[in-house]
Amino acid sequence: MTEETKKIFKVSLGKFYDNNYKKILLIPLLLSLISLVYIGYFYSQNNDFMLKDSSLTGGTTITLIGEINLQNLKSPLISQFPDITFREITDLKTGKPISVILETSAEQEEVKTSIEKILGYNLTTENSSVEFTGPSLSESFYKQLMVALLISFILMSLVVFILFRTFIPGIAVIFAAFSDLIMPLALLNFLEIRISAAGIAAFLMLIGYSVDTDILLTTRALRGKAGNLNQRLFGAFKTGTFMTLTALIAVLPAFFIVTNLPDSFRQIFLILAMGLFADLINTWITNMSIIKWYCDKKGIE
Amino acid sequence: MKLSWRIWLLIGVLMCSALLIAPSFETGAVIKSVEKNSTAYESGLRADFVIKSINGEAVTNIQDYQNIINSIFPTENKTRLTITTKDSEFILFTDQAPLIIVANVPKTKIKTGLDLSGGARAMVKAENKSLSSQELNDLITITSNRLNEFGIADVSVKSVSDLSGNNFMLIEVAGATPTDLTELVSKQGKFEAKIGNETVFIGGQEDITYVARTGEQSGIYSCGAATEGKACSFRFSITLSEKAAKNHANITNNLGIDPENPQYLSEKLDLYLDDQLTDSLYIGKDLKGSSTTQISISGSGVGSTEQEAYTVAEANMKKLQTILITGSLPYKLEIVKIDTISPVLGKEFIKNIIILALVVFALISISLFIKYRKIKITLAVILTMFSEAMITLAIAALIKWNLDAPSIAGIIAGMGTGVNDQIVILDEAISEEQVSLKERIKNAFFIILGAFFTIIAAMLPLFWAGAGMLKGFALTTIIGVCVGILITRPAFSEIVKKILKD
């Protein structure tokens, strides 16, 4: 592409954007609406906003270290603990099984005794890890994390308003951050992924993490001096998408390459990755369209 | 080349960080604790000494230590044990393994939490009762005593509270976990010695002034066949207070002689632990009406083999002694959370984290190079990322924070926001805006400050929610972004200015 065609392309893209940015806004709005409706539907079905794992409902997680024959364990344990789930961990290089993780809502002693009977040896700290959370604790744990999520969102909103001191741009950022939360949540629910306490911490992180591109966009659009509005928006877009891409590069390997890490740990990165994807849509379509609309009304060029 | 103070600040802080983390290449086994009044204690061995060799055989790690000890003990006769530490030499004459707990010499000053080093954690609350802070403090004192008396080293017992005002006792044990932990921390520990329906004495210092735990007065005295497998019996003597002894005299005074066993009294002394009968002792007829202060307590342990029965009996004896010394709690306890993490998993975790870090560094370097086409810029970003992680770790070591899995996730998340900020600085610096480079970097800092405050705002509630179980995540993220905004970001913008000027 020559400089000339590049310029023509840029100009026509700018024109296209000028004419259609309000229409494009419909896409993310629709996505947010679908997410919200799905979460509402999910709530009516499950009486909760999400599926919770044993760290939030109470129960036992046992990690058995070594080459365990999963087939021998499965059927006797399933008949005794109907809600038990299994996950096998394999070595990164050799692909050999190195451990098995079991999760159930039952009490630890019960599960331990059954496993010991099947395996024929005692579970010690040399060959296993056992984590147990009582139902009363996990229930209050969950409630508190929800409160923390709410407080976190309110504090973030306050910071955004203090930064920009204008209503529409502030609301645009907050709406984008809200969509960054509900889109991954809807997707997690749809995939029936059970969320851990660490997963909720990831949502909190997302609140902080996802607004930096929105702040970049709004700052460049409202405070920038050089070029016209479209140029500044496009500049912010180039910087911001690269930021989100590097962030994705940082979080995705924990999910796809180094798969041996603890589940709760990997979930943090899964949720961050989903949120960052959502953030690409919510910053560069939703927030950008609203800011452009606002600038057009206010005569900022 | 003249460097600005911002870069000097970064270099200075990095050097301090290196000192704080202080990697050590020392080998040996460090003593974590020595059981009081044991032979090892009397020989002068103390916690924090680093064992270098035993009987001339070199000890480079905990495995060596265990191999050597296992090759010597158990033994019939007292043997001479020469333990050489870094600074001195200790000689023990003993027929049992030294009552010390050892660990590998830590490679750095970074403290690792449960997920990384293995260990146990328990959260305990009173059943059907909310504890006042005074009650909680009493509970913590009693539990700490129990754990210490039982010989569990490297344990921290503290109170935690959560957003809804619940108070818990949090117990954390590093390294190997005793199998008895659950019982030790959840037992109310109500010990009663009864004759018929009358209580003679109970556990605790008011009634029991001394509990023999070593020597002739305490130990396993017989083993034999039981209904299932084998059984071993233990006994140890205790000294009663005058009040308890008088009680004993009054109650036994009314007893007759057992017609079937004429050398004993007609009723037995029943021992109850948490309302369960653990043993019944015959009372010799000459003890009738005597205000004796010396009482022998006995009990047993069963197992499928004699060896197992012996171990169980020994453990039961230790538990009972512990409870007799520390007394009971005025309420029942409930364990709301208990995790025992294998040290094996922790090692695996650290290995995987290092692989993950390398993969992430490599991928980010590649994408930065594709975008900016400059080795220098790529290096600057990567080195800044690395500095941030290192300074965060150093601060964690400084405040003695135990790094757990959430803390590590927080460090990675902090690094992620760090890279984002650096991209903002770079793009502002190379942008075509018609203002000075200084002005542009100032703009970048407005954006960075905004992002900084939103991250802090978002993570702050995690400090209190859920009794601080996820505090590490919030803490390291916040340390990371603070290091970024105060130290690495200013230095990075100076480096970028220098690179762009060239």
C-alpha cells in the first residue's frame, strides 16, 4: 500500500465511522442486553448469579499426587458422592498423569476414608493435599466477596468521576466497565464453569484492569490537542488495543500452555482473559461511540 | 553518560531489593525448633542453628539429615551423636532421635505461604456462639499452648475477622503437617476423672500441678494382642493439687473393697475426654481415704501391627498429656476450614510458575518487537517488568508476607498493568502531537495515574472480605502498581527519552 492509498483508506474509514458510529453502538448494547437477560434467566433457574465451586459452597477438594488409576476411583466414589468431579493433571513435557483433583460437597473425613479404602494406603501430606471449607464459612465468604465486588465498583466509579468531572464521559466508562463484568459472567454461566473465591477476586481485578483503556480513550479525546477528533480516537485505538493484546498475551498462557497450575489460579487468568476480550468491544465500540457522540454535541474537534 | 536521578533511584532500589531477597547458597539443615528439656535442648542445640554434619557425615539438606538419623535410630543403647553446626559442635548421648524439627536452609529471604511450601491451615470458631475478643484471645493462648506442648513447631495462631464481624482463630502450620492437627485444634479438651458420678479432678493447672512426660514416670509399658490386631498401653504420673487430693480422699473414703479383686476398691477411677470414657483405672485398697497427690494415668492405642499400636499409643499419650497440662475450653469448637497442602505440590507449583513467567516474558518481548521494531525499546520494557516483579518480591520479603498462590497471581497482574502503562508512555512519546516530549509524557502520566487509582480502588475491598483469605492478591497487586508509579514508571520514561533522542 502506497502512502496515497493509505491516506484515501484512512479518510474513507473516517467518513464511514462518522456516518455509522451510532449504529455500531447497537452491537455492544445488544450483547450487554443478551448477557444481562441470560444472567437473569440463570438466576431464575439456579437461584444464584453463578455456579460456585467448593471454596464458595463448602466441601472438600483432594489432590492425589502420583500416577493414580482414575478409572478405579471413579465408579465407587460417584456412587457414594454423586456430586464428585475429577480432573487429571498431566506432566507438561511427558504428558504422563501426575495427579488427580477431586471435588465434592461432602465432609473431608468421609471422602478421605473412602479414597483410602480404594487406594489401599493412607493419605498423608506426602501424597495428597486436602482442602475443606465448611458450608457456613463459604456462605459468608461468598456474601462478602459480593459486597467487596459492589464496593470495588462504586470506588472505581468515584475515581472515574473525579478524573473527568463530566457526566456523560464518566458514565460511558462506567457502563463499559459494567459490560466487562457481565459479558464474561454470562459466558461462564453458559459454559457451566464453577467459579471459585479466586475467580471472584479476578472480577474485582477486572474492574481495575479494564478501565485503563477507557481512561486512555477519554483522555486522548477530551484533553488531546493535536489532530482532529477521529485521528485522536484512532491513535488511542492503536495504543489501547495493543495494551489489551499484551495483557491477553500475559494471561492466556496460564490457561493454554502451562496447564498444570492449580485450578483456582488458572481461573483468575481465564476470567481476566474473557474480560479483556469483552473490553475490546466495550471500549472501542461502546465507549468510543459515546465519546464521539458527546464530542460532536459539544463541538470538540 | 549522565543519568537522571529517576534512573539512579531505580538502580538503587533494585540493589536494595537484591539485598532484601538475598539469595543464599548455604547448604545444611536449619533447626526450626527444639523440644524443651529434651537431650537435644540440654546439649545446647537451639532453633536457627544450621546443621552441617552428624557423626562426621555431611548434611547438605533435610533428606541427608533424615537418612543419617534413620540409619542410627531406633537403637537399644545410648549412643554418642556428634552434631556439627555452622559455628559449633554438640554431643548428645541418647537412645532416641533428637527431638528437633529441621528444614532445608531457605534459598532466599522470600517467605512462601501454604500453597508453595506446604503446610496446614485451619480456621476455627466456637460452635453456636460468637466470641468476644477477650474470649478469642484466651482461645488463642490455650491453642498455642496445646500446639507447643504437643511439639508442633513453626506454627502461627492468630485472630482474624471478616466484613460481617465474625471472629475466627486462624492456625497456620508450615511444612509437614501433623495428622493430629484436626483433633488438637477442634477438641474442647474437657478431661474429667470420675469415681461413680463424682468428679475427682479435671484437666488444667488448678487440679494438676505437674505432668510427667519423660523418664521412668512416663511411657509405653506393655504391648499385646487385642480383639482386633495389637494394643499397647501407656502410663504416666501426674501430681494433683492439694484441693484435688482432698477430693480424692473424701470420695474414696466412702468406697468398699471389690469382692472379686480384694486388693482394689469397689469403684474405678473413670477417665473421660470430651465426655467419652477413655479408660477405667483400678484404685488400690491402700489408697482408700488417702489424700494422695501422685496418680498414675493410663490408656492405650490399638493398631494392626505392634509397631502401629505403639505409635498410636504414644500419640494418644502425648495428646492426653497436652490436654491435662493446658486444660479445657469453656465451649465446643467448630472447624470451618481446614487445608493441608502437600509440600510436593508446592514444588511443582513453583516450577510451573517459573515456566509460565518465561513463556509470558518471551511472548511479550516478541509482540513488543513486532510493534516497535526496536531492540532497545523491547529490552527497556522487559527490564522494567522484571524490576517491578523483583522490587515487589523484595517488599513482600521486607514485610515478611507469606507468598501464596493469590499473591503470585497478584504479582503477575501487577506486571500486566505495568506493561500497559509502559505502552501508554511509549505511544505518547512517539506520537505526532505538536507539543514537547515532556508535555506528552505528562499526558501519559495523567492516564497512568487514572489507571493506578482505579486499580487501588478495585482491590482495596479484598483486604477485608472473606477473613483476608485473598488479601495476598490485593496486597501484591497494590505493591506492584505502587512500585510502578513511584519508581519504575518515572525511570522508564527517562529511558524512553534517552532512546528517542539517540
